[in-house]
Amino acid sequence: MMRGVTIGQAAEFVGVTVKTVRHYHKLGLLREPERDGSGYRRYGSGDLLRLVQIRTLAAAGVPLAEIGPLLDAGTARFAATLADVERRLTERIAELTARRDTLHRLADGDRALLPDRAVALLERMRGLGFPAEEVAATREAWVLARALVPDGFDDYLTHFEYAVGDPRLLELTRLTAEAATWEPGDPRIDELAAAVADHYLAHPALLGTVTGLRARNQAATRYRLIAHHGEQPTPAAARLTALFEARLRAAGVLIP
């Protein structure tokens, strides 16, 4: 009379591999049957039931190290352990869902690194005719700003929304881009720097685009990384920036 089945048959019946069954033996999760007279280990119905329980718990996410004590525990402990496993699985599902959402945002370009509000402002810049290079540099600077000074980023966007709604500022911005090609000694640079600074000084809300992040940041190095990211200024552009900032410092609204 046959007394049980071989390890190969047991593995096939339960839906695992022979290697898995042997691994369970090694971990002490499943007892290793004695060999019969022909030298084969025979697995009885009790062994198969235990194997099914181990496989089911492992598939449900219970760590193998916890399965042995769990199967040997009372009803209350079994239920509590399963509840803990369910909690961990729920957390894992949330983590994986967040990763999937990030992948979706990556496929949507800017939305992977910037909030929808910032992305809308970048689109608005494009619609207003800002050069593609300036929009790209702004995007990268905003990614840095959000990472380095996150608590001031929303306020900064509020100031920027005000700025892009200012026709005079848009004209000054166009002239500033044009000035980068001028000779550094061109007297128009002094006039433009004064005009831009005076316009900012006359509009306190507009000043937030210059002072907002810097005021929240005690480390000037972070501000410089954001404010001058990606710049390879021409001598004229560098002089214009220096004159503009000097005028704001003289007015006491920009800390040296």
C-alpha cells in the first residue's frame, strides 16, 4: 500500500517547485518525512495541508520567517498577524501606486517635477512669446527652487503670476534679452537697469519674484543656485544684472 507521495508529486499537487519544498524544509517550515523502505520520502495528507498553508501565506505576503510561528499560534495571534501583514501590504500598495503615478507624470514632461500651477505658468510664458531658452531656464530654476526652498515656492509663484500679467515688465524683459548682445559699455545698459529696478521698486508685489525666495533662505548659496541657474551671461548681461541688484540693494530691498 502507498504511504503518501513523493516530493515531486507533493510539489506538483500544491503548485510549487521541488526546490521550494526543500527550501521550506531548510527553514523548518515543513517537517522532512522519514524515508520508506525504497529510500523515498513520502508526504502524507498532513504534510500536503501544511504545504498548502505555507504557500498560501507566502503568496499573501507573509514573510517566511513569520509563517512557522504563525501556523503554530492560536487563533487570536493568527488574526493579529494577518492584520499586520494586511497593513504592510496596504502601505506597499500605496508606495507602488505613487511610483506608478510618478511614471505617468514623467511621461507628461514638466508635471513630474513641478506642480500643475507651475506648469500652467510655463505654458503661459510660451503663449506670451517668451523665448524657448528662457522658458527652459525658468523651468529648471523652478525645479531647483521647489527642492531647495519648498516653503516659499507657492508664494513665489503668486508673485510670478503677477509679473507675467504686467505689460511693462514684459517689454522690459524683452529689452533685457536684447541687451545681452550689446557691448558691455553701452550706456543703454545703465538706462535699462535703472528702468527695470525702478519698475520693480514701484510694484511691491513684483519685488516678491526677486526677494521672496531669498528672504526665506538663510543660506545665500541656495539663492544663487536658483537665481543664476543655467546662466552663461555675456559681459553686457552680467553688467545689467549687477547694476539692477545694486539699485535694489541701495533701496534696501535686497540683502547683500
